[in-house]
Amino acid sequence: MSLQYDEKISKLASELNKDTAKPSITKALELVNLGAFGAYCILGSIYECGGNDVPVDLERAIFFYSKTIETCADNEPILIEGYLSLGRVYLTCCNTEESYKKAFEIYGIVEDKYQHALSALMLGRIFHYGLGVPKDLEKARSYYKKTIERGNFFGITFLGLLEQKHGHFFKGLIL
């Protein structure tokens, strides 16, 4: 790639956060057309969250997060972000048994391939609350501990809540 090409991508990317959603969509699509496929993740985020001029559209969010996964295999950080974002939509936005199972599958992929702190946290929550899988407090504890070991301290919060809710009040406070 040429320096001029890289400069154009950098300029477009830096302009994304200055705009409302519609112009950001246009700029993100320009980035995709230039081969910066990580912009699919930006598009997914725009449709997941919506904005003043773009309504929430979970089907489009899922589409663009899926495109991130399809096209960014050579860019591990963006690939992981695509997986985590897709899992988040299925877990927190769709709220159906089928979507919980898809979230479980997606977070399982990230956990198996990358041992990411957020995949462990979300798998802990899935098992803690029995979302698409049978409730399993031991698996939830295990995943929360992995989250903590990987440096994400939300694992402490959720492990403490799990312990308190299940009769281990003092153990939950000490965490």
C-alpha cells in the first residue's frame, strides 16, 4: 500500500468521531472500500447504538460485526473486537434463548482461541444466570476467576455478587 493510501485511511478514520452517525456511516463505508475492513466493526457499533440521525438496527449491527469476523482474520485485535461485539448484541440486545445460545457459542470461540478476559467474563455471566445454558455456579466461578487472572477486575464484582447471592455474604464482601 502507498503512503498516500495510508494517509487517506488515517484521515477518514480520524474524522469518524467528529460526525453524527450518517456521515460516519459514509466515511466508514469509504474505509471499507479502501480495504480497511476494520471499519465494519465501526458500522456495527453505529447500528447497535443508533444516534440522532440513525435508529438502532440490530440486524445491521449483526451483519457488520459478522463482516468484521469474515474479513479481519489477519488482524487479531479487530477480529476479537468483532467477535466480542457480536456476542454482546446476542447476549444483551436480543434477549431470546436462541440469541443467548449464539452468544455462548461466540464467546466460546474467543475463549478457546484467544483466552480473552471479556470472553471469560461473559461466559461467567452466561453460566451464572443460566442464559441459554443450564445455570452452573462452579463454571461461573471458574470463568470469573479467569477474568480476574487476565487483568479485568469486573470479574471480582461478579464473583462477589455470585457469592453474596448464594449465601456466602462475607466471602462476597472480602472479594
